[in-house]
Amino acid sequence: MVFNRIERDKVLQPCITLVGMAGAGKSTLGGLLAARLDWGQLDTDRYMESYYGLTLQGIMDSYGLDDFLRIEEELVSGLNLTRTVISTGGSVIYGERAVARLKELGPVVLLDIDEPTFLERVGSGENRGLAIGPGKTMVDLYNERLPLYRKAADLTVRTDRLTPEACVERILNHIDIQ
């Protein structure tokens, strides 16, 4: 028996994508939000790791920054999901095709934190597989990415000012899920 989308869902449910800086809570909130909705969750960093059989840092070390970003964009732009909370890697925002695909799949939520919180949570970023160019500081990274996240976001939630549960409530109150 062949199953198709019409048999599975009369109305296809969108995905909800979480974007933001490292340390903003994408994986944590992704799990909470998925459990609350009874949906699946995909962490794109873990997807990359499973696809290549390497840690993010291993992918970065093996392929370099440019290919790391190309790999991430390729994998994310090929996603075909419904009813899934997608927790993205922080660098997904550099991939125009990836961002366009995520927006096609459903609303994009920026989990926003201020610069001091980012620096406190991530530190030097060493061994995190952070996609940061040579000679750039963590402050440079923050300032470079924040406008890109804001441009892509349909909703912004400050995770440094609310509990994880309150963040989930805010998302659910602002996103129309059938």
C-alpha cells in the first residue's frame, strides 16, 4: 500500500523553525515545543553529524569553513518535512537557499539573546563547530548574524528574559497551528 500526503494529513501542518545564536536555546526549546505539539523534532546540527559521521567540529576541521557552510545549506535546503520543530545550527542563516526552504516549510522563530548572554553561554566557542571566519571575534560573529536572523524571522522571542516554558507559550500564542 502506498501512502501519500492526502491520506496522512487532510491539511498539511507546517513546521516551526527555530533560529538564533549558539546558546540561545534552539535545541532545548525545540524539544519542549515538539513535545507540547506532539510533533517531531530535527536538530540540523545533529543531522549534519549523522550524515557525515563526524562531530560539527570534525566537519569543520575536515572540510573548512566554506565547505561546512555549503554542506549545511545543501542539507537544510533539501528538507521535506511537516509537523516538525526544526532547531537549526546558528550558521544556517548564511545559506540563502536554506533560509528560503525553511520559510517555505513554515514560520521561522528567532530565539534572541543579548550579546553578554551569548558571550557568557558560548565563551570562546572552542570545539563547538562554530562557523566563524578567520580573525573574527565572537562579538563580530554576533553582530554579523543578528541582522540576518531578524530579517528571516516571523516572530522573535527573547530567551534570555523568559523561562523555556514561557518561551514555548509565547511561540504557541503567536503561531497559527491548525
